[in-house]
Amino acid sequence: MNPDAIVIGAGLSGLTSAVRLAEAGRKVIVLAKGSGALTLAPATIDVLGYGSGGQVVDDPIRAALLKAAPHPYSRVAPSTVEDALAWLPDAVARGPLSGYRYEGSGARNLLLPTALGAVKPSALAPASIAAGDVRGTPKVLVVGVDGMKDFHPALIADNLSAGAYAVSARAATLPRPNGLALEPGALNLARFLDREANAQALAERLRELVRDDEAIAVPAMLGLKRPGQTWQILRDSLKRTIYEIPTLPPSVPGMRLLDVLKTLLRQAGGQFINNAVVTGCRVEDEAIAAITVRISGHERTYSAPQYVIATGGVASGAVALGSDWVTREMALGLEIDNAPRPGQRRFGDDYLGRHPIAQAGIGVDGALRPRLAGTVLANARVVGASLGGAEPWREKSGDGISLVTGYAAATLALDAFDRKAVPA
Amino acid sequence: MSGAGVEQGDLVGELTMRATLDHCVKCTICEQNCPVSAVTPLFPGPKYAGPQSERFREAGVLQVDASVDYCSGCGICTQVCPHGVAIAEINAQARAQLKRDDGIALRDRIITRSALLGKLGTPTAPLANWTLGNAPFRWLVEKLLHVHRDAPLPRFAGRRFNRKARKRARLPDARRKVVFFHGCGADYYDDHLAEMTVAVLEHNGIAVEIPKQGCCGLPMQSSGLFKDARRYVRKLAAELAPSIADGSEIVACSTSCSLMLKREAIEVLELHDDDDLLQVSRQTRDICEFLVDLHDRGELKTDFLPLDEKIAYHAPCQQQGHGIGKPAMELFRLVPGLDLTEMDARCCGIAGTYGLKREKYQIAIDVGQPLWDQIEAADPDEVACDSETCRWQITKESQRPSVHPVEVLYRAYGLS
């Protein structure tokens, strides 16, 4: 196969690197143990939602660039944040989902309702979610579906109405649609609504519920394969703002974004190899010469001039905390920085509060290059949740870090090809 | 090789499949990708039927959920799980327990014996083929045996590849040797595929040894007949192992049977103790995987003639279980003139014998619907696919010829 670049991991950061490299004419292989976490998240790109004091960030790009080491944003060239946020909507626009697009600029956070009726600052979001910015929807009807778990319109409406943003919300529940034999979860409803007649029928039912100047909020279920058209049908039919609220997993908007990125990768000639567990590497001349991969029955080696390590952090199992208090990187045995030392506290008392372990991550230099046994690996870049120093659950930065560092790693790898004059 | 090398034994080794369920974080990725629960409420999805229900299952204790029998065993859930939970394997084992408790249908005892059926049908092929194509007979079989009357069944070739091929002359100036595992499908039904595989290997200067070989036991395993499956696969491993003691590789043209040898027999049937099988597992390669390895070493002949054909390639679910990507696509790209479209549907639905069963026949067709839609949109001359039962299903549902990728290479080499 003789690829130019190997990307390990198939979440947002790895796929961003992979698509950029492949679209630049490089032969890319993505190796993944399983499907990445992209389909568990709302696929809104949270760059920086809250400052360290908990205040809402208005201008996420400016705030991200103020972050100090070891925060991942401090490790990339300043223009990268803006470039990456411009790249993703472009990528979605040339993807397979006609009429589906991302909105937001990164200069001003969107303020988007959540499935609990809270409001979350986010830099980019699918247009069908961005339309729910609370500053533009003073009156809203939150509509659920009978039998749908984890989406409670009354809870959402009450919390939105009680929140800081002058929203007056009320709730309604649609009966389970005729013709849907499967459990009415967001995923099954999205597949059901991919049929145009079912989208038209939904519009009719919503028309019966809505009052004159209300916007309508529905769970993020408006289709997997033709969400752009489905949203358009509802807007044309109801002549008002209608928006999606992201649900708990399975995340339909996450599945759409995965579809977009994997399709772009395939169209650019990239290869996706699933069920492949990276177990080690061979180092020559301060660079990775080959990696070992465990697959069904045997091990293989893969080799490429450039590597992107996008395996994730503690949550994905890429970084493990041992009962011996040692923090390990599981694929290649890379060095971890800022891990709590034996005996030090690793976790705080408050689940959603600060945890010392969050500072731990694969140690990298100024060009995102990791170390193995004291050697900086010249042809590898670490991206996404593998980098420590951030608190994505507190500051709302997870997808932003993945997108920006994934974008940055591709730039660095492409520069390396150019320096060595490796023809594309 | 350096590496972390710690706590990596989540899918292989001493840890049982059941123990992996503690890695499940209920993330729903398996549910997102399950092709069966997407089309029928009879299967509640891999997460529910697998790790969640498994916590309540104990030997001799009430079965909580019989819906696990509607799992098709495609294995996609295990492939996509980011935490190494052996979901499909846990479900296969739960199904075997269900069958032990509830008894095994006569149908499942019959249709899973591919080698026995082959032996019965081969000498009487014209009659057997006429009978299997006979509507009143198929109606009767459906009534008596619950095999759906319209389900795709293969035609007997009327001769056994293995018998004939074992008497073949050796390639005198071969660079190296491989052992060919052709499986029951090529032995009894599609001997032409076996012949083409041998021809493609020999064209590349590789001697092909073809030992006597039986069934891998996969059809029995996937219907929950573990005792019989273990007997068959142990016997097969013992037949193959002597030929690879010199380190040579086994090359297989049936992607589901080679996955059985590589991984499923060891994991699902828990045959960690069978040294022959462990060696066979390590040294087995899918034919396309093997040919791409040759190409990477610069040893694959690339004297392909242009083929003016439009091909759609479907990588079947079990091929994806190998963890090798889509080597057939790599090979097709070497053939000038091919108009190639990659399908991204995950499963055609048939899943071995699943789609033959009367109660699952329509589910299997519905599972394949995205594939039927993609084939229609691509409008190819033929569909390439690595698995025989999938090809039978594809031909029936898409009304287009389907071929193993090797057949395309065989033609492009000018060997036909």
C-alpha cells in the first residue's frame, strides 16, 4: 500500500488530518481500533465556551489564542484556529449531504439549547442547530416524540424559560409516527424521516401544534442521508424558525459529520482500516520506521513517512491509569507529561469540576511531536484528546481542540513533505 | 518492536469473550452500526442483546431474552466497538446457550452441513440442481424445513475441486509455496473460482499445495451448533497444519471461512488450546490480502490487460472483520480501464445461512436495501464481492452478475 501518511484513530481530529492530507494528494491510511467518538457528540464545534472563571466566552477564537501552555491551543500557530474553523464548513459543503451546512464564524459564540434546556456556547454548528440560538428565538415550542428516551420537552421548555435568555418556551409531544415499527429513538426517527413523505407528514403534525409566532425545536432527528432537504421541507411548510436540539447518543448530527468526513476521505483515495489495534513501533534515526498492528489472527506492520496519532485520551482507552499509579500511552508507549505523581491526587471531588489527571497527556514539542524513551519522534504528530492540558467538559473545547490540532498536524506533515520534496 | 504491550489482551488470549463486556461504556456505537436492528424490531440491537443482557445470563439460569437469535452474526458491532468489547462473539455464545436450552431446529442441523450437502449433491448434480430450482419442491422445503422458497441457493458443480486438484502437477520453478484453503463453496459449487485462484497464484510464480480439507464449521457455529462446529474446525486445522509447518502461508478465497480460521473459531468457540488451530490462525491470509502483500514487496505481476468493464465492489461484513481494509480495491486500481465504484453499504443481509431461514428471509433483504440502492445507482456490469453467500444474494436481489475479485484479476491477466 505504501502510504505517505498513517493516521491512527478515527475521531474528529484523526479524520480532519486524514481528509486534509488525502485532499492534498497524499496517500493516507487511517487505522482504527473501532469507530471514533464523533457520533457520540452533538457535532457542534465548541472552541471555547467558558473562561476559567465560568463566564461565557463571546469571541472563542480570541479567547482560545490567549490560552497558555500546556493548553493545546497554545501549541498551534495562531492562524490555525481561524483556518480550521473555516475549513470544516467548506468540507461539509463539498460532502455528500446536499444542502447540509455548518454556520458560525468563531468570532462570536452561538448560544444553543441543550437536551436539558441549558444553553451551551458553541463556535460552529449545523445550520439546523445554529438556528436555535436563544437570542433569535424568544418564543419556542419544544416538541418531543412519545416513547423517545432522554428527550423531555417539558424539562427543556421549563429550563429554557427559567434561564438567563428571555426565552418563553412551552412543550408538546407528538405521537409515535404511523409506520415506524422500531423504537422511536433519534436514530430510527432520522432514518424514518429520510423518506420525503414522512418529513411532509411531520410538517403537518407540527402545524397542528404550533402557535403564530413560535419557533419550533425538535430533537436532532431530521434525517441522516438528506438532512438538508428535510430541514428545508419543514421550513417551507411551516414558514418559521425550526431547529434541532442535540440528543444523547446515538447522535444523529455526529453520524452526519462522520459520513461527510469518511466520504471525503474515500473520494480522495484514502483507506480506512477498522479493527486494527496499533501495538508498537520501530524507531530508526529518531523517527517512526514502522508500526505494528494487531488484526484478526496475526500482526502486520505498516510504514509511512509521516504519522498522526489521534487515539484519544483516558476516555477512549488510549491513555490508561494503572492501579500502580502509572499513566501510560497504550499504542506506542509514548511519554506522558503532567501526570500526577504516585501518591498525588488524580481526581477532584466534584465530578464535573477540576481533575488533576486532565492536565496529563502525550508530551509534545512545539511541532506536536511526541517522545518515546527520551527521543523526539521527528515524523509523528499528536492531536485531539491525546493532548493534555485542557478541561473540555468545563470550558467546552473538545471538538474545537480536535479540529484545530487535527488541522495543524496535517499542515505540519504537508510542510515536511515539501521540505523533503516528496512528490505527491 | 517497542511498544506499551500492557493490558492489550482484550480480544485474544486467555481472557474469555464474556470478560470483555466490562469494557462496555454503553456508548451506542454498535447500535448506530447494527444493520439488523435498523430494519426490524425483533432484534433490539447489539448493545441490549449483548453486553446489557449478558450481565443477567448465567449457566442454568433463566434466559432473559430470546431475541438474540435474530442477530445475523455479521460481526459489525465488534468491528466498530472502540473499547474492544466482543459483542458479536458474546451474542454468538448466548445464541448457542439458547439452542442448548430450547433445542435445535432440524433445518439448522441440515443447512449448516455444507460439506455433507455437497457430498450428497455432487454425484446427482443435475437432479439436485433441478430439484432445488423446482418451485413445488421449494414450497415443500419451506413448509417442512422452514427454508424460504425464494432464498438464493447455489448450484452443485457436479465435481469436486479438491479431488481433481490434489492430483495436479507441481509448478517446477516456483519462487515459493502457499497452501490453498478453498472452503466448501469452491469445492462443491464454484470450482471455477478455485481454479482461477490457483491460476492467479501460479501466474505469479507461486506453487499451490492443496491438501485434503473439510468444512471450517462456520455455518454450524453461526446457528449455535458449537459442538459440531468445534469438531469440524479442529479436524480442518489438523488437516492444514502439517502443510504450513515450514512457515508457508494458507491462502483462502472464502473470506468468511478464513475469518473463522483466523479468529472466530478461537474466540467464539474458545479453542485457545488447539495448537494446530493457533498456527493456522497466524498463517492464514485472505487471497486479496496476500496479493497486496506481494505487490508491496514488488513481487506481484502487473501485466494486466485493460478491462473495459464497470464494476461495483462490495466489501462484505465478514471481510471487514479481517482488519485489512479493502485490498480488493488496491488490486482493482492496478487494472487499466476498470470503471470502479466502491459501495459503502456494510452488509448484504444474507450473513451465511441467516437469510435462507424463512423467518429471517425478509429481514435479510431489508438489511441489504442500502446496497441494492447503491448498486442500482452505480449501474455496474457486475458486482465484485469476496464472499460466496453474499454473491448469491447480490445476484438475486440486484439482478446482476457477481464475481469474486480474483475473477476480475484472472481475466485481466488474460488467463481466461
